[in-house]
Amino acid sequence: MQITNLKTEEILEYAQKQFPNMYISLDETDFYLPSIESGEICVEGIDHPVYVSTHYAYEDHLVNGNQTRYKIPISIFYVKKDAYDVIYDNRGCCFVPYIEDGCMQHVSYQEFLDMIPTFVNIVKN
């Protein structure tokens, strides 16, 4: 399952096919892991170490010769009636796209939070 580095054009095209006649708003959010405690983890589809702190996933980047941890972004999309539709509660309209077996799929953000622990392995030091 791939949840990072998805192409925005492909997400938009996919979402428009899944929700015809609806307005699709693309965005990013921080990779949140509510049920995972701090430490190093392996996430299916991410080929480098991931670190969890305060329930958010981080990855290392080299900045001016120094290792620096950045929150990992994941793509999300909102399904709205039109561009000006205001969302007060994202349940039922916020989705996380992912690629599995070469095909793009999506789940609601709440379902994503429930399913992601099954794709995470804790690294024992």
C-alpha cells in the first residue's frame, strides 16, 4: 500500500471519476497515528525509517548537513457540492487516496485511522 508521494493529477482524475458532478478539493495533512506510541516504525509502502512522536509520523531529511525530522504529509481530498461549500464536519466528505496492487483506491479519513495500524510494524531497538 502506497500512501505517500502520490501524484496530484492522478488523485484528481481518480476522485472525479469516483464522484462525478461533485467538486473535488485536494489537500495534504500530517500523517497521524493515534494508536501508535513514540519510537521507530516501519510502514508498508514507505521504504525508509519512520519515527513517531506525539502520534505524528516523521522522516529524516538532510538540511545543510544536519539530519532534521519533518512531519510526513499524506494526500487527502474533500468531496463538496461546489467550490464554495463550507465543511464543518469532515466525516463523509474527507478521503485518503492510496495505491494498492497498482490501482488507486480511497477510504474515508476515519476508516484510514482505523486501518493504518495494520500496515505498521514497531521497530525494536
